[in-house]
Amino acid sequence: MTSRLYIGNLSYSATNDELRELFASYGNVKDAKVIQGRGFGFVEMGSDDEAKKAMEALNGKDFKGRSLKIDEARESQPRRRF
């Protein structure tokens, strides 16, 4: 497990601070970033255990009218050039 989580199905009105606040009750939030206009974001927790707790507690939960989809974040892959 990694301490970095992918947060999908976010409301387009969600902010970095709201995302940080949502995850803060499950541990230390090192970083919370909403990708504006895309409906997803990333949260980095202080430890793998904190990330696991947050994922178990919040996956499928309603946040601002949408059901969150939380997974472990994958490393970004380089884009292929054509």
C-alpha cells in the first residue's frame, strides 16, 4: 500500500482545503490536490496505515453529492509520442 491515494468522482466544486479537511480525521494529510475541472484529485497521507484507514472509511461515501471512488495512486506513465 502507498500513502498516496487517487480520489475519483469528486464534485467539480470541491477545493483542496475541503479535500484536506475530509481526510484529516484519518491521519496526517501531507498534501491534498483537486485537479480542477476534471473530477478527481490526490491525497497523500502521513503513512500507509493512515491511507488504508481513510480509503476503507471514505470509499463509496457521499461527498458534496457524489459517491467517492478511492484507490491507490499509480505512478504516472510517460505519454507516447506519435
